[in-house]
Amino acid sequence: MEFRRGQLRNFVTVAEDGQMTRAARRLHIAQPALSQAISQLESELGLLLLERHARGVTLTPAGDAFLPKARAAVAAADDALRTADALVRAASATMNVGFIGPAPMVNAPELFGEFAGAQPDARVAFRELPFPSSPTTSWLQEVDVVFSPPPMPERCVRFQGVRLEPRAVVVPNDHHLAERSELAVADVLDELFIGYHADVQPTWAGFGSFDDHRGKPARLTRERARTPPEMLTMMATRSAITAVPLSDARVIQEVLRGVVAIPVPDANPAVLSLTWLEDNRNPCVQALVALAESVVGHDGAGRVRAPAGGPRA
């Protein structure tokens, strides 16, 4: 039989959530329509996939066996669509640039300004991303290239360094360290830091609390940030501090009341980088990477791998 688009995704979402109502919210459809769609899928398959009960749904043995295949089919369809979108962008001189925190035109105006001058017919769309999750290849799939401190390295992921960026802490303006013009790492290790969601890559999260400099676990907030806006919201509560690249800290200080940015010169700096998938053949990406390489003056390989410890120099 041929599955209609969305049938398998509906089933996978319901199976993962264990409840029709919650799954319907994720899928942005009405709960009765979702329930009917699942029943229709079961009828067409001739299998009972889900047991309905008052608290939600559970997989039947047939549903449990069918779920991995359905997941694989959904993932394959999504991958095919992403590949098609990327090919369309490549053919039309369009590039999706992901970023975390301040937009690249704020954080790297020279690089992207020079790119615009060198590639006047190229169209660049910027997209803010959540903090990196694993695997890095999946995190990158919605964009052509990302400008940020590098995520965790993987075999099919490539990096080009753009510049080293000193680290700074963002602290409430009534914090006991707020009057300092600069700090040492040792000054802040015992402070309460903003925590990151469990989905965020550990080395990325650890960069915010100086895990690369400490011998004991950091004190973290119970609330955990998954995205830059969530982190900014937590900063606004003025209950904890965090470390970010200095340029990001200065932007945050300008847009968020009640916080100050303080450089930490002895901390390992961030390596603001371009990150992309090896099999991306978008000529705009290749042109941007070549421009960054010529500006930075790295070797002819044009690739700077992130160190195993995360976004560090």
C-alpha cells in the first residue's frame, strides 16, 4: 500500500507522546482528526497499532514492531525534502545562514559585507538556531552554514575559523562582581551559573560555566535554557551569571536592562567559526568559506576543526 503524506508522522508522534491530545498539539491538528487518521491507518494496514485507554495510548506488540520502520520512513522522507530544498537553494544562489545569539551582520559585518560585495546576485537568509544538540549533523540540516562558536566535531562536519573571541561573563548589575572592569576565571568559579537543557551538547553548555577551567561541577540553576531567548529570559531574572563570547556579551548588555558584561581575559576564548556539512555543494557556502579563509589566513585546507573540548581556542 502507499501511505499518504503525514500518516506515518502522525503515528510516530502519538507513539512517542503516549497521548492523542499532546500529539495533536505538536502536529498542529485537531485531536479528533488525529484520532481518525490513526484509525484509518490501522484499518488500511489491517493492524491494531495502539491501545486506547483513559490516560492515553500504548503500543500494541504490532505497533511496537512497526514503530522503528515508521520512524525510519519519516526520517528518510524528511531527509529527501531537506536535500531537495538545499539543491533548490544551490541552483538559485540562495544560502541559509544559521546563527546563535547576535545576528552575523552584527557579529561579523566585515565578512558578510564583503560576501555581499563579492556575490551581488546571492540571496542570504539568516535563521536563529537553538543551542547545538546531538548529533551535530542533524542540528545543521535546516541551514547551509552556521556562524557561531563551533559545535561538537563529527566526521561529516567541517569548520572554518573566522576569529578568536575573548570570553566575558554577563552578571546582574547588583551582583557583587558587577563593579569590576575585568575578572579572572578563579573569581567566578563558585558563582551560580545559568544551566542548559539536557539536549544541549555538554561541551557547549560547559563553555558557559567554565567547565574547561574547573575541577568541580558548576552550581547551576534548576531552570534550563535550550535557546538564546530562553537564556536571555533567565538573565532578566538576575539570579545567575553566564559566560559568552565578548561580542555577544556587549550586545546583551545593550539590549537587556540590569546586566553588565565583564571580560575574563584568562579564560579560553571562543573560536567564532563557519560550520557546514561536508556534502553541502552550495556555491555560496564555498564562496563564503573561501572568503573567511582568505581573511583569516589559515592554511590551504580552509578548514579549522573544533577541538574535542568544545568551543575553545
